[in-house]
Amino acid sequence: MKRPASIRKRLFYQLAAVAAVLSLAFVLVVRGVASRAAEGTQDDILAASATAIADSLTSEQGEVTLELPYSALSMLGTINEDRVFYRITVNDGTLTGYADLPANNLPTRLDTPVFSTEVYRGDEVRLTSILRRVSNTAAGSQVVVTVAQTRSGLAAISRRITITATGVGLLFFLLATTLSLLAANSALRPLNRMTGTVARRGPSDLRPVTGEAPTELTPLVDALNSFMARLRSSLSRTEDLITEAAHRVRTPLATVRTQAEVTHRKLNKPEHKQAIRDMIRAIDESSRSAGQILDHAMVTFRADSLALDPLDLATLVTETCDRLSPTAELKDIALLMEQPDGPVPFKGDGIMLQAALHNILDNAIKYSPEDSDISVRIEINSVLRLSVTDQGRGFGDMDLAGLTSRYSRGANVGDVVGSGLGLTIADEVARAHGGQLELSHSEEGQGACVSLILPYN
Amino acid sequence: MRVTHFTLQLIAAMSLWVGAAQAFEIEDRQVYTASPETSVLHIISTADRAVFEPILLAFQADNPGISIDYTITGTTDLMKAIYEEDAVFDLAISSAMDLQTKLANDGYAQSYIPQSAPELPDWAIWRDQLFAFTQEPAVMVVSDKYFDKGTAPQTRDALIELLRQNPEKFRGRVGTYDVRRSGFGYLMATQDSRTSETYWRLMEVMGRLDAQLYCCSGDMISDVASGKLAMAYNVLGSYAASVVAATEGVQIVELTDFMNVMLRTVLIPSSAENVPDARAMVDFLTSLRRYPELVEASGLPPLDTAALQDNPALRPIRFGPGLLVFLDQLKEEKFLRSWENSILQELP
């Protein structure tokens, strides 16, 4: 059997089944009790009738005789219109009445009515018999008074009770089923509430679930919390590893580069110098690629748990430009900053934004010709636009949207080494902040314009 | 001798033995042929033809095609015919409520719910087998020769007093039913005895006055009309009324202490062959009240709950197993013995 997938359904079906069983039990019990009560009433009246007849037994000149009381039979007609039969036997001979009335269950004790149910003249009848001793002779006579009544009135009462009980039982069942539905919903409300709380969380909200949980859910909440704690520590280990890896790769590369430069200065042969220059370029590229891969990993990781720290974008831009200005100066490139006076407050992940801007600027410097300008601009209208415009070769007439995918590079950059990760990083940072990366041609017609468009709040 | 349960059995056994087809006594028989005839309704009844003919003809007018075979017999013979001799009739109409009750109780009637059932009072139907369609009080009929208008006694006590004080005047001039021969008389006598002890005193007084005993209301009333009787006690009111309307010199006295009201009943015997027509007739009879001209013509007073409520002296006999009591062999023997002791006295 397939188990119902929903707790609510299972709960409901089980409660409904219980209600059905209870309703059925109710109907049977009520019917049984009421039928017995009705039967008891009939038995009582039959016994009263038989007793009244027995009381009117007398002896006359040595013979048992009877003055049948009118009320003895008329009382049987008061509650229903059932047929009535009777018989009086004296020492096993019928004195009067219906001689063929069944006599299977005869009383053995004086004045104690016995009851039985028989079929007589095509109908089920209830019989009661009572034993009397009449002292008509010295020995006395054993007189049995039997009164019988058909049970169609009883059957009608029983039918009526059954219908009523069934109706009530059905109502009870419907009511109970409705209530079980409500109960199932109500019982699951804490679970739903908790589900809602957890579902509403950001993808990287790994704080423990607090709030009141029903006792039954406490182990689940505890397990969830412990799971999240493990996840959190695992994530923080990953972050540490990334930082560590970045550090471990970059630092030796920097050392190698320094050594290579020193060696370059010491060498005289042009072919050796060229070899070292190639080496330095390769080291630079490696360092840059490693940086970008780490940046990308870092951005991906941080995007999952975006920190929304208040920061000043103007400062961030200035710092980033300052850090890159030595590289720019090597190619006589001027970094021109255009930004509003005063701080530009923004809520976001400073490290990610810095990485994005760093990569955009780095790209711009890489593809800019010597002795050119790169402008970094912050514009605020409905959104915040942080754009970097260079005077380089631009994007040509290629598909701008494809450029932001990972490891994709422009068609016109074959001569420049690069990993193709720079714009991907910028794009992911923009998306993580709910914004987008816009690539366009610069207004002067030559060069590229890369803009981080962020929602400004 | 009124036929008892046991003698009935004896008669049945004998008739079986002799092989006689019908041992019950037929007083009269009339066939009302319909043309074209589609079915025949066999009715056994205790009601005189004069009384019932208008009803039968009206029924035929309403239900063309039904021929009616109307057999008239006494109340005990009717009982005997159905109870003992398995005579086949589609309908049994009788004024003896007790015998009809016994037929229904012992399983000789079949159930039917008449169309008019919702309008009928509860006491008019028993077991959906016995249907009352008239209510007829037992009245006293007195002769104008003996009583000027309004001078007849109004209660049984007054009657007893009058008879006691004028024995010579009324000797041999008082009539009542021979309860040994008339089922209706027996029913009225037993109900009287249940209702009041004055019944036995009255019988005692009437016995001393050499009461004349009759089998039927008709003879009794005509003897009162002719002046042979001064009074007749316990006469069927409906007959009395029809005779009084047609005859001079008779008054009806409705006693004010109590009047037992007999319900004329119809039942469909379990052996009925033409049940649909029998049911149609039951429907017709139980809605008799809707045909005033028939009530007028037959003189049968229809059921009228209001009349019973207006006159507290009217005591309708109730259906129920109580009616079986006086049909009990011992009870009947004792009652008849008491009755004979009271009414059949050696004249001094």
C-alpha cells in the first residue's frame, strides 16, 4: 500500500476513519439499547396482562374458572395495534383461548413470567407465560396463563429508531469529519509556520531557527540547526581556504616576479633578456589569472551570502583606482574620476564591488592604448550607474551579451592574454546586488563602456 | 344460543365432515349486474338491502363495470363464513365490531391504507385492516301510545324507576335484543355492562316484566310502532331513525347518561380475490361523509368526531384487543348465564 504523501491527508483520513467507527458504534448501541427498551416495554405490558388474567382465576365448584378482565387485553392495545393471543391451560388442558398457541417455554416457578419469541399464524409473536396454583381441589391445579402479542409495532419503533440513529450518526460523522479537517490543519499550522520561516530566508541565511516550535518538532529544529551550524562552519572553512589559496599562490608569484626582474637587469644578452621578459609576462598573467579565478570563486561564494554593509562607493572607487594607478602609469594611462561631491552611500558587499571594479578597470587598462584616458564615473538617477569608459579597441561588432559568460573573450583580443573571467566576475557582482552589467560602445565612438548598474536605495 | 368459538369449530368440523359447501345462513342475496361487466365484487354484509342499496348503486355509478354480489347474513354467520368456512368474499361489512376485530386479530383480514386515511380520525382505523365508516348509537325507541312527546325517561335510572313503579303497565311490553342470537345485541349488552352497573339492574327489572327478546332491530321497531311494545331498549339508531321518519307513533329516546356508539366496519378478508375493487369500495365507504344524499338515503350516519365531542353521553366503542375479551369462551358463557338469570325469570 502506498503511504499517503501528505501528513494532513493521513491525519484527516485516520480521524475520519475513527469518526466513522464511532458513528457506527453509536448507531448500533443506540439501536440496541432502544430496541431493548422497546422490547422491555412490551414484555412489561405482556407480564402485567398475564398477571391481571392470573389474578382473575377462581375456583368454582371444584373447577378452575376465569373472569377475563377487559383491561387485561385492552391494555395491550394502548401502545400499538398489534394482534393479541392468549391461552389459559389447567393441568395441561386448554381452559380457554387459542389452543394452538406455541408452548415451548413454560414457566416452572410460580408467579415468575417467562418470555419467548415464536412464530404464530405467520407473524413473530412475543409470548409471556405465568404459572399459578389454584386451589380448586385438595391437590390444587397448575394454571398457565400465556399472553402473546405480535411485534409489528415494535418493528416500526425499531425502524424509526434505526432511521433516527442512522441520521444522527451520519450527522455526527459529517461533523466529526469537518472537525478532523480543521484539526488536521490546526495541528499542522506550527509546521507550516516553521516551513514559512525557513522558506522566507535568504539562500545563505544560516542562522539557527528560533521561535516556538511544538515539542514534536523540537528534534527536527535541533537537527536542522545543527545541520546549518555544520554548513556554516564548512562554508567559513571554504572561505578561509580561498583566502589562504589566494595568498599562497600570489605571494610566491610576486617573489618569483621580483627575482625575475632582478635577473633581467643583470642579464646582458638580448635573447636572455627577452626570455626573462616573456617569463615576467607569463608570471603576471598567471598572477592575474589566479587572482581572477580566486576573485571569481570568492564572488560566487559571497554572492550566496551577500553582505549588505553600508559603505561609501566614492571611497571604494578612489581606493581601487589608486591601487591600479601604478599599472596604468606604466602605459601612461590617466584614470579620470567623475563622481558627485561627498560620499555616495550604498549598501552592499564592499569586497565584491571592489573585485568587480578592479576587474573592469584591469580590463580597460589592458585593452587601452598607451597614453590614453580611462574615465570612471558615478551617476545617480533612478539607479546607480558606475561606468568605466576607455579609448581602446572597444567590443567591435560582436555579441555583447555573450561576453559576460565565463571564459568567453572578445573576438578582437587574440593578441592580449586573458582568462575571460573579468566581465563574468563584474556581471555576477552586479546580479548579486540586484543590478546588471551593461556593455556599450563609448560615446566618442571608439572604446568600450562597461557599466555596473545597481539599484540605488 | 350464540355461537361461540368452540361451537364454531365444531360446526366447521361437522360441515367439513358432511361436505356441506356453506353452513352459514344466508338471509338474502342480491346481484347488481353491471353492463358491460368487467369484474364482480363479492360482499358479505350484515346491513339490510334497503339500507345499503343506495350506497351500492352510487358506488356502481362511480365505478362502472363492477357487478356487486351482495350477500346479507347475520353477524355471527358472517364470522362463521370467514373464520370457519373459508368462504371467499372480497369485502366483509358488519356491525359487530368485536367479531370484526377478532377476524383482523386472528389474521383473516388484509391491510390497506385508504385514500381518505389522512382525513379519518385515528380511532376509525385499526391495524390498517378494519375501517369504520359509520357511527351508530344504540338508542331507545318508545311508542306514542305509552309516552307523550317528551315524557319518556331520559336516563337508565329513571327508566328503572318507571318500570318498577308501573309493572302492570309494561309487563310484556318491553323489548330488547336476544343477545344469544344477535351479535350486535351482544356487543351492546357487554359494552353496557362494562360502562355501568345499571345495566344489570335494568335487565333484572326487564326480566321481571317478561321482556320480549328480538333478533333484529327491524322487528323490534315495528312492534313498537304497532303498539305491541311500549319501548325497545338498545336499538340501532340508524334503523330507528329511518323507521321513525316513515312511521307514525314512534319516538327515539337518546338516553343522557350514556349511549354506546357502534362503528360499522368493513374489512378486506385475506382470502379476497378481487382486491382492487374491494379497496375501491373501502375508499368509497370511508369517504361516505362526502355524499350527503347517500347518508340521507341509507340513513347511515357517517363518522363525525365533532358530534362525539359535542355530546358527552356518546361513548364510541374503541377498537383494540379489549373487544376480544367478551368473545372469550368462558367470559361469554358467564355473561350469558348472568344475562339469562336476569332476563329469563320465572314469572310469579
